[in-house]
Amino acid sequence: MALKATNLNLEINKIKHIIPLILKFIIVSYITISIFNFTKNIPNETKEFLLNREFQYSNDSNYELLTNLALSSEYNIFFIETNYNRSEFSTKQLCAIESAARTNPKSKVFVFSVKAQFSKDNLDLIENYLNLFLVKFDPLELFRDTPLLVWWKKGEVLKSPHITVHLSDAARYALLYKYGGFYSDLDTIAMKSFETLRNKSGAGYLNETWNSLGNGFLHFSRRHPFLEFLMKRFELKYVSGKWGKNGPALLIESLATYCEFSNIYKSLMNQTSLSIKHKCNDLVIFPGKFFYPFTYRYFGIKKLFARNASKNISEIIESYSTHFYGGLSSKIQVSINDFSVYEYLAAQNCLKTYDFVKDKKIKFF
């Protein structure tokens, strides 16, 4: 009898250990099925992003430290990489980052990245530029204390075919609102310090002829009321299916509504006509030549990347940064000694990246 009792106790103990495993299996299966049902109509690349828990719930980001650094800086420069398929920064992106850090030594340059890292060969950028910081892109922390936190929690952006662009659009407004400073796209090369522009908030003006605003370069003081207004409209008017609807188009429409201007270009380009009490008297539209010296049309991009085209350098004399429209020029690779405007700018402004490309006998891509 004693033996049977012992065996019975052993069987009961086995069952006690097995039951939690069975329950765990049932719960995991239910969650997996629920996620599958939720994502079955979402494009494959978005499914991969949605199931990437490291992105949504990052544990290694320290946004308290970030806040201390950003608020103690003379001024900040922000870059954002939301492409979750990119594991390392391209050489063109490295040049953008280095050029900003090099030409703005008094600033702190923050690169927010979902996944991309500096390769082992490029870690010396962090070591040599003490004003350069790589930050894990954590949406919950980034959008916290802004009107965009509600937008993020709705999850509509996770279903968008343009999730990379839309996240970047939202993040740039949130970062400038929370910390103040400059935002720049990663398809740029900085050529001179932005410090002289710090006394003005403003949106980068794309081209006066086309009457269009670009959001590829922005500067705003911390907690600027227009950014709060813009983010509220972003959350209210968000369109997941259109590529540029939440970027430049929304920026133009929001600026006109906020300032109550019938013609924002005429009013903001001629600020002397504004009353000192007008709520938009600290907003400017930077001239196109400051950040977009070459147009995005074919002939503009050709001027920037054409071989033996040093004559075009005269067009960037007054520029602070040059935008090269990565979406349109991504397939153009730049070789050392091709004597293009891009190579000239890289050799002058991102020396370590330039030497890396030269030593490795690769190209800017």
C-alpha cells in the first residue's frame, strides 16, 4: 500500500508540472492565432515589422538620459532611420551623419534608428565625434507627452504600405517638440554650421517657383505651439494609404490654417509686414538655396552626381546643406575621383567616411 501511495504521489506531482506547460501552450497558441488573424491582410513587409517585438517594446533605450543630453545641449540635430529592413547605415547615410557632427561641433547629433547600426568598420565615427549619439527608436517613449502617442497606440500606421515614411514624418515633429533643434533627412550632406539659423524657427522651403514646402529640413524651438497644432492635425487627419499626405502636404495646409494666411509664401517670405504680436512672427520659410540648391527634377540630380561636373559647385556657395533626394538617386553610386559635386562635398565634409570608401575601394551608395 505504501508503494502504491508513493507512486500515486509521483503521478500527481508530474501532473502538477505538466498542467502549467499545457496552459502556457494554449495561451501562446491563442496569441499566435490572434496575431495571425489581425495581420493576415497586411502586406508581408509590414507583418515582419509588426511581429518585431524588439522594435515595439525596446528595453535598451534610455530616454531619460536622452532628455538630459538634449536639454543640456547648445542645440540639437536629429536624424531618423525607420527602415526596418536596413541593418547597417549606407555610406551616403554615414556621410550625412558625419558631416552634420563635423560642421556643428557645438551641437549634439542624435541618430534614431529602428534597426540600422554602424558597422564594425565605422564605429570610429562614434569614438571620434563625441557629439554623436545613436538612439534606439522606441515609439512609446518617443511619442510620450505628445499628441502623437494616441495616434501610435491606434496602430493604423502598422497597416500602412508607407509605414517607414509615415513613422519618420511623425517622429521628426515629436522630437523637435520635445527637445527643440534641427531635423535633417539622411539623404543630405551638411556643409556649414547651422548655428546662425538658431534664432529662427522655420520649415525648409523647397522651391519658390513651385510654391512647395519640404519637411526634409526643419528647425523649431522646444514646445513651439505650431508643432503641437501640427501633431494634433496629424493624428486627426492621418491617411495611411498615401505616401506624402502626412508630410509636406499636411505641413503646408497646417501652416496656412495656423497662421490664418491666404498666401503663406507671400506672408512668411516677407515678414516685415507681420505685426510683432502675430503668432507666426517667429516662423520663416528658408530660401530654397539653403538646403535644396538642386531640384529633384532629373536635371537637378544630374548636376549633383554627374562626373567631371565641378562647374556646378558654384550653385552651392550659399547652402548650409545639400539634399540629394535619396528616393530618386538611391541607385546612383559615386566613385572616388569621379569629380562630381557629391564627391567634392563628401571629400570636404565627411572625411572619415570618404577615407573609408577610398581605402575599401568601394563606392558611396
